[in-house]
Amino acid sequence: MSVVTADDADVHRGSPPKRGEWTVDDLARTPEDGVRRELFNGELIVSPAPILLHQRAALAIRDALQAACPPDLEVFVAPVDYEIALDTSFQPDVVVLRRADIDILDGVVRKPAVVVVEVLSKSTRKFDLEDKPKAYGNSGVERHWTFDPLTAHFVARRWLGAKYAEVAEARGEQRIRLDEPYPVEICPAEIING
């Protein structure tokens, strides 16, 4: 399976927008049915449900981040709508936010995240590695991390004004310590094992 763009009436109450003309308001009017929908430059992106290994990895990363999280920050797992622009809204697998930027009743994040983490899957790999990073960086997200559960590969990147640059990497049993945005240890093998 792969990520697909969609524009049919089944995912939108009433007449759907034309392809490439979706907005976050249109996205908000789609049914709350558990289907993962994201927007990228006005295109509706519909992704299949992730495999259980993906879910285990996302929760393990969340747990590692949460265990060390300072009180002014908070860690969330998808689905969290992160609205980057009127025509772009992503759902990072794990996201660290400033508590001051959270409206807990709204459910939508509009201020730059401290860290976004994408757990890679076959269906979203290209989207997560090629399309999302530049949009995240341009929206003010300084840290973009990826984890591939099939290869036990973790990469931490930092925004340098025009692109993300790798600052740390670990595979398998390797253990790394990241000091930004706060000290946390990551071991890919432990993430896979939950």
C-alpha cells in the first residue's frame, strides 16, 4: 500500500474541493472515522493504518521523550493535527510541544513544534523523508527525527535555515544521547522491543 491523494465525496461532507485546493477548514469537515488524513500544498493525503511495529516504535519514542521531558514541554502521539499553513496539515507520529503553545481543547497545533518524529513505513516513507521535512523546517520546527522500525535506524536532524542537517544517528544496539531539546537517550533496538 502507498500514500494516496484523494478528492472524492466519501471523505468530505457535501461537495469536496478540487484536487490541490483543499484547506485545513476542508480537512476539519471530514468525518472523524479514524482515517489518517494530512494536507500537503492543498492535496489531501490518505494513509493506511500503520503496522503494529510502527505503533510500538512511536509509543517507545514517546516514552523515552516523556521520561526526560521538562515541565514546560509536553509529548504527544498521533493523531495530532499540526497546521503549518492554510493548505498544509501533518500528523507527526510523535511531537514535542511547548505547553504555552497548547490549547488542549482545540486539538490543533498552530505554533512550531519543538521536535517532530516520523516513524517510517512503506506507505509513507517518501512523504516523510522528502516532502514533510522542508515544510516542517519552513514552519519553524528546529528538530526533525526519523526512525525506521524495519532497520532499527534512528536519525536526528536540526534545521539550518534551508534544510535539515543530521546531528546524530544510531542503528541496532547503538545508544546515543541527544542534548537538544533536552537530554534523552535513544537506542533503536530498545525502541523496536518497546
